[in-house]
Amino acid sequence: MSAEEFLRQRREDLIGPASHQTAAILDNLLAHGLVCREEAEAVLAVKISSDAVRHLVTLVGLKGEEAARIVLMTLHRQKLIDLPEELYPEKLERGWDEVDSNLSSGALAILQRNRPRIVENLDELEELADHLVAEDVLTMEDRERITLTCLSRQQKVRNLLDTIHAKGEAAGEVFLKFVNISEVVTQGHWQNTVEKFKEKLCKHHEAATRCIRTYSNQEALELDSIFVEPCLQTITSDREEGGPVTLPELLPPSEVAKGRNVVIVSGDAGSGKSTLLLKLIRDWALKTSYGTFDMLFFFRCSDLSLLDCKVSLHELLFDRCCCPDIRRDLVIQRILKRPQSVLLCFDALDEFRQLLGENTPVCASHDCQVSVATLLVNLLQGTLLRETTKVVTTRFPVDLQPLFSSTVARTVVVAGFTPEGVLTYQKHFPQNDDDGRRAALDLLTSSPQIRGLCQLPIYSWIIAKSHSCIRAAELDNSSSCKSTLTTTEVLLSLVQVFLQHNMTTTKARCRVALFDEAKPAIWRLGKLALAGLVNEDSSFREKDLNNCEIEESDLALGFVSKSRSSVGCDIDEIFSFLHTTLQTFLAALFLTTFHSALTLLEHFPNYQRPSFPFKFFLCGRVNAHLQKRSQLSESKKSNLKVLSHFLSGLMSKHNEKLIATMAGSCHSLNKNRKTLVRHLQRSMRLLFHNLAASIGCRPSDMASSTDHLTDDFLWVTSCAFEFGEESVAKQLAKDIPIRHMKLHHMSLPPGTCTHLAYVLVHLPGRVELRLDNNFIGDLGIDQLLPCIDKFTELRLSSNHITDLGARMLVSGILKYDIATFLGLFKNKLTDAVADDLAHLVSRSKTLEYLMIGENNFTASGGTIIANALKHNTHLKVIGLWGNSVGDEGAIAFAKVLEENNTLERLRLCENNLQDEDAQVLADALENNTGLWNLWLNNNNITLIGAKALISALKKNTTLTQLVLRSNAIPTDDYYEILESDRRID
């Protein structure tokens, strides 16, 4: 079989392998004089790579056997095709290095004859281009076009050679004056290929992460100057906190990972996940962290979701991130040989709109072309590059667990800034002058609510850019008797700043006039934003913009910007909104001013179209009469929750003038508002109707239910807060039938407490509130104070609460004195708050449980709290485990037990107690008649201390449990102790 016949028969099979070698094939054909420049340019002018290859194969078919042989040899040397036996490489080599001797010997002929090897080996192009500019061969425009950073080295060399050829023989002679053509042609082709690529990869990531986008296309923020590390918390499989980590510790050590290699970074939209990942990449590129990895590849999943073609692993790595200048095959071989030295980073996997399913085909070959979804699943499941570490950011880690449970090493929650981090961000925000920074800080310090909101980095950025508009809105709220500032108001202020900065022709001064003037642009952008939310898209192609009639002036406003130029798969440009929060708000603004009430409801996450007369729908018997809506993905449900959150805020009375002006009718706004109120009330009733059905009872019988509430409940309260009508909040509170509100392990920020308090302050009765294992902190406590009189129990463990928050809590509890249980264990309390807690113990007539374990109390704090118990006749349980009260603390509690017979349970485990402490406690137990349980496990008590306690038990008949396990007692002796008295554990 001849090369020409093979090429003709395998034409379609060669499309894929040849799609990235079109330029290299043309280089060789030009060198052998088999095609002219016009023919080569015609092939390269075809934008779709597959069509370009077909054009090339057709052209080669007209050129004969030698041209076909050169095509096959080019692909074979790149190891992209296997050849049949009759076409062994040595047969194809004939004529490979032979050039037509009839070519003239001029400079341009020399360059054309050696073009393939010049493209492969020529380096230091910037320096060469500078010499050619100095010799007037190139202009500065030529130089900038040739050395574009987005081009590979080969593309730059080809551009240079084409420019020299266009400028004529004299330009070629000057080129050869600076380039030793013999040395370039004869030097080793593949020397240090992998090392050069690693260096290029570092430079690529360093340049790509130097700046991050901000609110207009003309401005950028340097990542190093703006980055403030957020609070990072590891989460175990059962949603318990595993402990804090820092960015350099994000990836677990191999002994902890135990062969698992996927790290999931989760958090709410705007919590700083993407910026954190960019900082990780930058630290690697600058060699300040993660030095164990030789290569790092970064992908935005929203961009990958636009790829509707099949790709192989090396195409994903090189065409979607950074491409080797030469010998891709050697680089991929190194990756396959040392996968443990490669780090893959996938940002916003929840924005990948293609289906990631359990029935994904297996793909174990690096050169097998499959869909991007199949490639992602096989990478994350370990079928491909099993030992490679992968970092994935997502809003919904639960969605990934079924697919990747066997490969997930760690889940880390990004909880946003600490309170100190919020202030640090504002102090160092580079685009504000001193007055601007001072004004932003004043706004933060004057409003705990805004400080709580700013723990999400996206809102810290908004405050930094829009503080003057927000301050004006605050003053307006004050004058209109509206005491709270909503996130809707914050986003309106941001949009106002956008418009003021970028509408150069506007004469509008007030917000209403400004928005009305920009109404056409806002509608077009809102239409695009809404289409993206409905389709779960955050990246758009040019055709998407055209479908929404987006104009250049709309893009100039800065809401949407070009994400980057894409390589491969026929995508030219990708556009995206600056943040998904901004996209959602613009969609809400479009819906509010352009659609009917029914259309608005269709964009609520719990909307179900009634299959019966609408009048009957209002009676409250809703569940049995609704058509089931198709199941929403977590991503779409979350988007709709945020969208409806903003819809509620925009339809509030406070924004009536703005929305009525943009909508052109106040009547439709009033109708929409009434529809919204009815829907929120139905939503609250339906929520508890479904909860009651799940446990087999009626909503009216749920007072004693202890089932966990869902985030749908929090969503309703947030919508009510944004809507801002007290009558609505009162009605919603009236429809809450339960008295045990469990909202723990939900990673809730301080702002959630603002929404909760807005509704719970109107509860007709009292409830037990359980908010353990969240991130509410001191700011959340401050927001809960208005409804503190509604809580008989407050469980707030693992919430990053400090002494300040505890003081506020104690003051609020004593004001009403109805709380029977206060749980503050595993927070950040110290001896400084011991006096306040002692005051609570001595003054409260209702408090029965005080749980303050795993804090930072020492002997001083323990003694103060113990002394407060001497005359207390109400407290039954105190938990001080995991502190360091030591000898003095133990002595103080022993004295309490001699006088106090009300205390029933005392937990002093993990407090560094010794035998002496056991002895004084034993002496106290001999005369105590109230204590039931005494926990002393995980201390340093030996057999001596244990015997003293056993002796005390002979006289004490009321103690039912003494816990001594995990002390310094020999195993055999411990078992003897257990047998001596069944009360010992």
C-alpha cells in the first residue's frame, strides 16, 4: 500500500490526530516545495480545526505520493498514528530530508528549506525581535503581534518567518545575520523538553494569577496585595468539624489521605473559593508552597462545560491550560510516569452543566477521545491518573459524594473572612485612598449587620467599592424608619457604582433616574443573566450575547467581560459575569421590572403549578393538589433561592419608586407584591406540612418534634427579611408549629442570624434553638439578641464565639432569665469571660445546664466559675471538659461539692488532673448527696488517685457513674477497678 492510498482510506480517522499538527505538516510541505504559501494560508484560514484538516488532506491528495509520505511521517514522529507493516518508518524516511536542489540559494529559500527545524528549535524570540526592530526590519506593531503571550513558541516562530518572507529578501538576509542557521538546524531537538515545559507552566500561572478581575474591565487588583486568607475548616464525613487548616495545609499529607487524592473545597457563593484556588496556584508558580508538585494544571469548569466535542487527556491538559512548545508526547509520558508529581485544580465544578453520572463510561487511556464529562469523572474517580492530586471547588459537596466517595481525602469548608480579616481587607484595599478606606471602616464599625455580611469576601469587595452609596442608603433607611440594610440594597448600590463609573454621557444624579436611563441595557443584561441561571450557565459564547441583543455599550458597563480566548474545539471567546451573585441580581432586576406575578413565581425554587382553580390554591391545603415539579439539581435550586431572595428585596416597599419607574406601572408592582406575600406564607406552611408528613403526624402535632429543619426554612426567613414588612414576618412566625429548632451542621454565616431574628422575634411562644457547628461567631450572637427572650435553650457549640460574644449572650439571657440550657463548648472562650459566666450562674434562677467544654479556661477561670456554684440552687449540669483547670480548679470544685447538693453532673475530663486532685474530689464525695455523674476520664490520674475515689464510693450512695477510663492506670489494674464497683466506667 502506498502512502497516498493509506491517506485516502484513513482520511476520517486522521482528522483527530492531525488537528493539532496542521501547521507542522504545512511546514514540512513548504520546506519540500510541495505547496505554495497561498495554499498553506488557505488551509490555516479555516477556523474549524477538523475542516482545516480535511482541506489539507484534499490538497495533499492532489500533490502525489511524496506529499502523502510527508504527512504520515510528521504524524508518526509525533507518535499520533500507527502505520501498517508495508509502510514501515524507514520506507517513509526516503526523501524526508531531501530538498529540491533546484531551489535558489537566497536567504528566503534557506529559511523555507529549513522551516520545520527552525520552528522546532529557535528560541529567545523576544531578543531576536528587538534586534530586527533596531534594524528596521520589523515595526513595533510587528513585534507585539509576533510575541503575543497567548501564542506558543512555535506559533511565534511561524509568525516571524511569515513576516520576514512578506518583507522580502533583504529582511531574510538581516535575519540570517543574527541567527546561526546551521546551529539552529543541527542542535538537539528534544533537550530538556520537560524542564522547559515546567518553566513555561510556572510563568504561565504566575502571569495568569498576578491580577484578579474587579468591577470594571479597566481595573484589576493584584492578588498578592488584596488576598486575605479566609477561615478554612475541615469537615468529616458526618459533617462534624475536623479542625481548622491554613492554605499551605490544604492538601492532607499522604499518611492522612491514605491513598485518596481528591480535596473538595466547598462554601457559599462569594465565600472566596475561587480566589483561594488562584492563590494556591500562584504560590506554586512562585515556588513558595506545594513544591512537591512538578506540574499544575488549572481549569474553570464553567468554560469546560461549553466544550461539546470529544477530547483526550493530553488535549485537556495542553489545549485547555498550557501547551508544550515541542514534543507533547514526551511531556505526557512524564505525567503518566510520575502522576503523583502533578496537581490538577478544577474551579466551580457545580457550574459544569454537563451530566456527571454514575453510569459514565470507563476511560483509562490518555489518548482516548471522550466527552469532557467522561474525562472529568474518570479523573476524579481515579481511573485516569490515579495517583494525581486533584483540588475541586464547589458549592455542593454532597452532590459529589456518591460519585467520588472512594477518592475524597478531605472536605474543606471556606467560611469567609474572620472579623479581623474583614478589617484587614478594607485597610489594604488598593483602589481606595485613605479617605475611602476610612469611610469603609467607619461603615463597618457602625453596623454589626454589615460586618457580618462582609465575612463573605464578595460583600467585602462590594463594600470597599460602594461604601458611599451604601452609607447614603443607610441614611435613607433611617429617615424612612427602616432599620435594617438588606443585601438587595447592597447590590443596588454596586450596580449604581457600575453605572456611575461607566455611563460617561449620563446626567442623572439620583438612583431612580440613573437606573431608568440605563433600563434598556439592564434589561438586555438581565435577560442574558436569567437565561444563564435557567440553563445553569455562568459562561457564554458570542451567540448567547447575540440572542439577547447585547451591544458593545452594554459590555462597556463592566458587568460582563471576556473570560479568555479559548483554544481548540472551535470556541473563539468566552464571556462571563464578574460573579454569580451579580448575575443573579441582574436577572432578578430584569424579572421584577419586566414580568408578571405568575412568571416571577415560576422562578422560585418551590414553585409548583396548580392543577386546580387558583382560588382553591390559596386555602392552605396545598400538598395534595400540586403537580410534581421535575427534580431540581442542587445548583439550580441554589440559584433560584438566591434569585427569589433578591426578587423579594426588589419588590419591597422601600424600592417601590425605583421598580415602578423601571416597570412603568405601580399597579403591576402592587399585584406582584401581594402574590409574593401569599407565596411566602404558603411556603412556610408547606415546609412544615412536608416535615410532618415525613414523621407521620400533622403540623398541629409537631410542637415536640425534634427533626432537623432544612435550609428551605432559612430561605423563607431570608426572603421575609429582604421584603421588609413586619406583618409578613408575624404571619410566618405564627405558622411555625415546632418548639425545637434544629439548625446545626449547616455552615451558617452570621447573616443567617439576622434573617432568623427578623422572624423569630414575633414567635407567639418560646423555642429551643440549636445552632451547633456553624460559623455565626460574635456577630451572629449580636444579631440574635433582639429575640433572645424566645429561647429556653441555646446550643451554640463550635461557632467561633469569643469572650465578646459570650458577654453579649450572658447579658441578654439575664435580661429575661428564661433559658435552662446554654451550650458554648468548642468555642474560643478564655478566663476573661469567667466573671461573666459566674455572674450568670449566681444570678440566673432558671439555668440548669452550662456546657463550656473545649475552650481555653485555666485554673483561674475554673476557680471563678466553681465559686459561683457554692450558693446556686438551680444549676444541675456543668461541663468543663477539654480545658486546663488543673489543681486549683479541681480544689475549687471539690469545695463546691462539699456545700452544693443541687449539682447532678460534673464533667472535668481532659483537664490535666493529677492524683492530688482525685484525692480532694474523693474527700468531697464522701459527704455529697446530690452528684450523680462525675467524669474524670482523659486525665493523669494513676492507681493511687483511683483507689482514693473507690474508697469514697463506699460512703457515697448517690453517685451512679464515675468515669475513669483513659487515665494513667495500668490496663490490668483498670479492669480490677471496673469489677470492684459497677458504677465505675
